[in-house]
Amino acid sequence: MHIEVRNISKTFHGHKAVDNVSFSIERGKLIGLLGPSGGGKSTLLRILAGLETPDSGDIFINGKRVNDVQPQLRGIGFVFQNYALFKHMNVFDNIAFGLTIRKASKAEIKTRVGELLDLTGLRGFEHRYPHQLSGGQRQRVAFARALAPKPDLLLLDEPFAAIDAKVRKELRTWLKQLIGTLGITSIFVTHDQDEAVEVADEMLIVQKGRLEQQGSPVHIYTDPQTAFVAGFIGHSTVVEQPESLRGFGGSSLTAGAKALIRPEFVEVGREREIPFPSAAEKGKVRHIFFRGAHLELDVEVGSNRLSAHRSLDQEPLQPGDEVSVLIHRLYVISDESATIVENPLKVDPLPVHI
Ligand code: ADP
Ligand code: MG
């Protein structure tokens, strides 16, 4: 294992910012560290970098315990959310900074900065100052500066949070490619699930200082282990009284447990379009939103409101239409766990011949 974090905790003024977190990361992986604001992501990253001391727990890099190793000797590059470039230094000097303090020779610095200017597409900008650059360019400088001393591990704390949506999307594609080419182990912090899913080989989901789940984006999406992850990833509707749903009226749902239902778990249509009418609920279309590639339907089922997708190729529905609603599966939430339950009534209807 390249990175191993064991039972790390950190308390600020009686508040547990990081609560007994353990994980390990293989060399070369790009990890998305995802969770809501205040969840402890930055604190975790700063502890890894040695900018913060944990109250307890151990950090291993390449099998060596680094708790007592100075930040600058841990072989870690750090990119922060706010560009944190030196305003009074031009692009060249900003990128060269880590090499200058390590007393690298002039020739060495020139070669390495040149490589990084090419790598980050900043050739020609070396004499500009930060205020003469766009947000995206500044973050590329920050990235080049972090890479200059050839770190073994790259930590990126919401690097694109301050950049507008379109440029941000371009930058993350660029970053993923670049990190892939370099093969450098990286941890990318974000509170944006789409960003994490798009960028990461593997995700770590944290909330309230605790690690909720580690796994590939597909694994986390399809098999959330905790109630928090089931609700945080994807676009779910919470159903307070799932026992009121006919199709799920069997013994599989206990009264009092909530359910989470994703739009892709729900099929809405005229009765004849629904493959298992006996398992379907009756509903009414309340709103229809055009979402580009598909329609999103807001449907009332008893006292519940569900969200479902419908293809543009299907027969159009109107708000107010009575529809059949087949819920294929849902997550049952009890205490802090999430369990997927398939519709128990979804049996193949036998064709009736008289
Ligand atoms: P995130 O990066 O996920 O938004 P942080 O790691 O910044 O979360 O913060 C986690 C919690 O720890 C928050 O409640 C925050 O207010 C608190 N915290 C972080 N750093 C400090 C600090 N230096 N002093 C006091 N509280 C802090
Ligand atoms: Mg943060």
C-alpha cells in the first residue's frame, strides 16, 4: 500500500473534526474524497500533509510511519482551493518556488519549470503575474508548483471550487488525464458528487468526521452501505411511509422505516405500458421537467411524491394524467444502514388463454 491511515482522530474545541478514520490507498490511484462541507475533508488532508497533528492514530507512506516527519520531507504536493499563489512572483517563480527553497541549481530549475510549463499548457505565460491570469490558469500554475519538486503524493483540496462551471468541467477532464499520464497517487477533495464520480478511480465518503464508505464510484452508487451514502449519492426521494406503497406492502418493509427511491428505480406510464400491473401503484403526474436527454416526472403516489425519468421517445404524458407507477426497488433506511429491497410483487404475469 502506498498510503495507510489508521484510526486518525482530531478534535477542535471538543468538536470531533476527524473521528477514528482508517483507509489505505494503492499507488497511482486517483481518490475522490467526497462529503458535505464541514465533514472533515480538509482536516484529513492537512493531517496527511503534516500541516495538522492528529490527536491519535498513525499515517504510513510507503510503509514508513510519518507522524513525526516534517511536512516538507513527506514528499507531498498540495493544491488549495484559493489559488494561494505568491502575488508578487511571476508564473516562472511561482512554479520554481519549491525548487528554490530546496536550493536547486539555476539550470535544474530552468529545465524543470520548462517541463511543467509544457505539461500544464502554460508556455508563454511564465512572465505574467497571478492577477494577469484567469482562474483556470492560476489553478494550473498552482498545480505545476505542487508538482515541481516531484512529489510522491498529490493532495488537491477543492481545487476548482472557485471556478465557474464550464471551465471547471474542462479542468477536471484535463486534470484526470494529466494525473493518469503522471501516474501520481492523488487525493482530490470535493463536495460535488458529479465531480467526484467523474474524476475518481475510487471514492472515500466522509461525513461528520467519519468515513462512511470507500469504493469505486459504481460500487458506491449501486451498493451504498449507509443511510447517509444512499441519500448523498444520486438523486433520491425520501418516502416517509413506504409501507403505504402497495407494491412494497409485504413483510419486507417494517413500519417506521423510511425508504429512499432513485428516479431510475421508478417506471411511470399508462397501465398497458407497465410490465407488472399487479405490482404497480396508482399515481398522478404533477409536473414534467425537460432535462435534455429525458423527461423528469414528479408523480404523486398516495401521500408520497416520487421522481421518475421517462424517455422522449415514449408516448407523451401531461400533468394531471393518471398513471401506473412501478417501483422496481428501493433502499430501506433503518438506523444508519441502507438495504436494497427488490419489489416483492414483481412476478411475471402469466398470459391468460381462454
Ligand atoms: P471540510 O473540509 O469537509 O469542509 P473541515 O475539515 O474544514 O471540513 O472542518 C471540519 C470541522 O472542523 C468543521 O466543523 C470545522 O469548523 C472544524 N475545524 C477545522 N479546522 C479547525 C480549526 N483550525 N480550528 C477549529 N475548528 C476547526
Ligand atoms: Mg474543506
